[in-house]
Amino acid sequence: MSLRARNIHFSVQEFADRQAITRGQLAARGLDGLLMFRQESMYYLSGYDTFGYVFFQCLVLTADGRMVLLTRSADRLQAKFTSVIDDVRIWTDGPQANPAVELRDILAELGLRNARLGVEFDAYGLTALNGQKLVAALDGFATLVDASDLVTRQRAVKSPAELVYVRQAATLADAALEAANRLALPGAFEGDILAEMQSAVFRGGGDDPANEYIIGSGPGALMCRYFSGRRHLDANDQLTLEFAGAYRHYHAALMRTILIGTPSPRLVEMHKAARDALLACEARLTPGTPFGDVFDTHAAVLDGAGHRAHRLNACGYSLGTTFAPNWMDWPMFYHDNPALIEPGMVVFLHMILFDEEAGMAMCLARTSEITANGAMPLSRLPLDLVVNH
């Protein structure tokens, strides 16, 4: 089968429409082109799907619509198979290789000498060292302007086609949680629980998430990040899980603390506080509401329940199509964030309580789609406290 039978997940017209909006933003900012180093931007505007951004890689989009990818030989066929990019240039590995200079030559060919170029400086795909090389190579050639937010902000509001994938990701996340609820029993091995959760996603046609699943029991239930090591659940235990269904790289996350054995009244109270806070925050997810106001609602409810010392300083973020090392996207829920809730956004609200002194954890979270009328939670599973014996 020809590689030109491309593995792209949106119509060519949808990519063209997205590129047109981006070009409009370039014009509004007085930019002649955009140098993309964020893999999310490349995927969003062209379908290009790779983890090759760990090396120097740049997708150029000019204000008049030309698009050129500079990458390594390992990604030549990857770009041909997964994207609508027709012009792919290769830089060659070597001890003295400097692809930034080759990028400059491409820009010269495109007539961009003395141009104003937007650059995604805030990108995992542009290390500090490569960023220095880029600036040095283009010194005196063009004016560089930080445009890290340009495509990122565009991606925050999802198209109808994107929302189809988000909803499928949510279905996969529910399947993963159902597996965890079924297996989180006294004596269960964390590795078995994790394996069944991820299997549910893969069996449903999903992807690896952009970061590891968070799983921890006992004292590990108070961790907000993945850490290595597995244990068996005690007869009385707590298991914290934060994970996402991922479909075509679109994410829908969930977070729960499951109790094993006889629940402590304190943990039951913490769950009630988390549930009250989550529902109050979801009620604030109306178009035009600042993200910071949603965080303040989270803080007011949890602080009022006596958990000021146990909550975090952020309570969630936008979700979408993201690549490793994490699935968090712009914008985030924290105090005074002026970014506004808009229809078509997809957001993850997490109510996280860690009582270090008592050694107790309680977390409750889910993903919602923002409609004209407010939040539409995408999980079909209840928010009830799960206690297994």
C-alpha cells in the first residue's frame, strides 16, 4: 500500500481551515512566518505525529501559507505517512551538525531574510542549547519574536471533529476506572491494577497518554506524580489514581482515591469536601468566567471545610492533544488567571487533598466539555466514594 494513503485523523479541509486561522494571527501580530517547535502545534496544523521532537525539528509556516518541515531522516517517512506536509527537508546527524544553520538556509529560500518571525521558544522540542543555536544562526538574518502562545491558544477551543475524539478518550478513561474499581482489593498488586487500566485503553483503540499514570497506595497515595515501585494493597488502605484515556492524542483525565477495608470517618469527610468543591467549580464553568474565579471557588469550599493546609495552589487545566512529557495544556486554574472560559474548551478539574500529618489522601476529579450553557462532564461514572473489602 502506498504511503500516500496517509494516516491522518482529520480532513484535509480541516487542516487548511486551522492553518488559515493561524495565518490570520500571524498577520494580526505583524509576523511573516512561524517557526514551530511544539509537537502539539505540528500535529494540530498538519497531522504530523512523532516523538522525533526530542531532536532539533522545526515546522515553518509562512504568512502566505507555505509549509516546510526540517527534521531527521528517521522522520521522513513518518511525516509522509501521518501529515499533509509535502516539503520535508532532512538535516544529517554528525559531530558538527547544526540544523539551525540549515533552517536559516530554508528561510532564505522562502524569502524570509529580514522578516519578523514568530518562534515557539516555550517548547519541549527546543532545548536551551538548541535555542541558543537558533538565535545565533538567525542573528542579523531576521527579527525573532516569541509566539509560543499563538497556536497553543488556538488549540484551546476544540472543533466538532476534535470533540469526537475527546469524548472517545473519556469513554476509555471510564473503562480504565471501572477496571481499577474492580481490582482494588486487599492484597491486590498495583502492577496488575495498572496493567488492566492501560489495557482497557489500548483495547479500545487508544494511545499512550502524554505522561505516566499516577498510582500510589499507602503513603504513596499522597503523591501527585508518578514514582517507580509497586506494592500490594493492605487490608485497610488508600489508592490514589490519576490517569487519562487518550484517543488520537486527545486526552480526558480522571482522578480518584479508592479506599480498601474499613474507611476512616476522616477520609469520608475529606471525600465530601472534595465532591462539594468539584460540583461548585463545575457550576462556575460558564463562558466568560475567568479561570482564576473557578480556582477561588475551589479554595473557598475546601478552606471552609478546614482543608486550607491540605489543598494545592492550582485545581486543574485545559486538556487536548498533547505529547510527552505531560498532558497538561493551557490555560490552568489558579488564582487571578484572567484567561476566560469559552465554549468548545475541554477542562480537567481536580480536587486534591493531602493531609501529610494524618497520612491521608482524598482526590476527586473529572473532565468536562464547555458548552454554551456551561460544563458537560464527560465521564458517565458517579462521584461516589468507592470502598472495597
